[in-house]
Amino acid sequence: MAKRMGIYKCEHCGNIVEVLVEGVAPLECCGAPMTLMEEKTADHTTEKHVPFVEKTEDGYRVRVGENAAHPMLEEHYIQWIELIVGNSVLRQELNPGDAPEASFCCGHHEDVVAREYCNVHGHWTS
Ligand SMILES: [Fe+2]
């Protein structure tokens, strides 16, 4: 069964999908099961993959990471940053050469979670 909001990757062709609604069947691509990219986390002060969330005047800024910016090279970069606020999922897609950060003008909320995806090191959450 697919996991809602789960990020799945095809190890054969590189397709990556995010599940909006859980179905009963496992996700498949290229004739094989897709891999659930588990959300990793660690100490945000030392691990540069952990999204660091700061309040701004009108929302939030998410940096990857807090004390050392993640590389944004063609072969190793942050593909997207998500901010989950209540029932909303906000996503900023990034390209090599961009800053590893995103700003979201969404007001302030009680529960805010950030996630990011590194093309080499996978899926990370705050
Ligand atoms: Fe990385």
C-alpha cells in the first residue's frame, strides 16, 4: 500500500512520484516496485541535509542546511524543498546553481514541517 505524501523512486528509470491518495496496490514502474524514499533526519546544526525553518515577516524561509549550505552542483543538488503547513503542501523546485533555500509567503501556523530531496542523498525532513 502506498503511503500518503510518500516519495517513491523507480530505481530503473529515475521517475519520482509523491502520493496524494493512498491506494491498496503497491506502486510500480518499469515492471518493478518503486522504492519509498524514507524521510531521514538528524541534528540540523551539524547535518547539512536537514531543512532549517526560520520565520519571516509573512511566512517561512527554509535553508538546507543551517550552518553549511548544501552543494548545488549539476551532479549533486537539492531538487526541491517542501513546506507542509496544515492541509497545504507548498513546493519550490530548485536547479543547480540556485541557493539551497526557499521562501514561502503563507502566514504563520502552529505545525510547520519542511522536507527536501537531494538527488544523491535522498529525502530529509526537519
Ligand atoms: Fe546531498
